[in-house]
Amino acid sequence: MTEQGEQEWVAGKHPVMEALRSGREINKIWIAEQAQKSLVPILAEAKKAGIIVQVVDKRKLDQMVEGATHQGIVAQAAAYRYFELDELLERARESGEMPFLILLDEIEDPHNLGSILRTAECTGVHGVVIPKRRSASLTTTVSKTSAGAVEYVPVARVTNLAQTIDKLKEEGIWIAGADVAAEQDVYASSTNFDMPLAVVIGNESKGIGRLIREKCDFLVKLPMHGQLNSLNASVAAGVLMYEVVRQRRSR
């Protein structure tokens, strides 16, 4: 059974255009009187899809999505759909590529989640898994930070990340954990990502939880040269995703 919420506000030119292009169910679009000229391409897409567009005062949009940068356009869409783990694995099978998943262990900042989804889309990740508890979920902020990637990268929300890892292992997928205390350097010649893989990224301050760390097949760290001992979670995730891409391309 796929989870479905009620409604989600999508604000801003790029997020609304990506929602339209991806075929997401949109109920209605509101645009500010002053912004009509700059929204012609979006209005053409909306007309093609038969979506009701209402012209309103900019202040109404300010009230609808308080605090968000809406650029004169707001859409009311069906809430983001969460996928089942099996659907992520099926997507990998259909692609004919080795599975490549990202597991997020309690990433709480929606900006980090959005950035990770954006890089995941660019690096061909087949899906992202987040826990239901103590984790950022798919929201307008995540959508905006992801630059529309939230429409294309399937996200599964699971009750128990440890059990999910067990299931992935049964499917022949190796689990790599990013951990600052790991002995293995991500750039060491012995580090191999050219296999069916799920990379675990830990919480912004605590890293990967003990139980999840123990379930990883191997742990890797990024080399650190400065005074800080860790990178922002989304930056670390981005470096690791591109290292997977590099290794697989140089095969």
C-alpha cells in the first residue's frame, strides 16, 4: 500500500513547471497579476493539461505559502507519493543497471534532503530510503531545494531501517556506510563501489546509529584535511554518489 497524503503546496516557477512536466496531479494554479508575462510557458503547460488557473493579488499567494519564495505562482497538488522498497528495486531492474540506492539515517534538515535528492537525480540513483521517524519528509522546502528532482527520484519511507537493510542484503545488495571513524578511505584502491550498492548517510550531528553501522557490510570515510572533522551531510552524500559513478564508468 502506497502512502498518500492530502494536499501539498508547490511554490515557484521551477518547482511548478517540474510538477507539470512529471505528470503530477495538480488541482489548481494561482498566479499573481503582476507576474503573468513571466509565466507564459507555465501557463501554456497548464492549459495543455486542462488545469484551472486563477489570477489573484500577490498578497494572497504570500498568505498561501507563508515564508516561501513563490515568484508569483503557487500550485495545489496531490501530496508527494512515497514508494515501496520493492518499487525502487524494480526500477533498478528495469534500468538494466546495477542497483544504486541511498539510505538516509535520520537526516532532519529538509534542505539537506532536498540537496541529496538533487544529486541523486543527477547521478542515476534508483531511489532514496528514509525512516518514518526523526527524519525530514517530502515538503515544499525539500521540493524547492531539490530543484524539481523530488518529482523524479522515488522516495520510500520505511518503519524500520535496520529491517530494510536486511531485506536489501537478501536481494544481493551491499551496504556501505559513510562514517568519519571508518578505517577505510573512500579513495583507497581497495574501496569497491562497482557492485549492487546502497550507501548509508547518517544524521547531521550524530552520524549513523550504532545498530545501522553494525549492519553495514563495510564503512568508508572521506579524507579530511582542515580543522573540521566532518562535512555537511548533503555534501558528503554528493561526493560519495559521484565516486560510485566514477568507479562504474571506469569499469
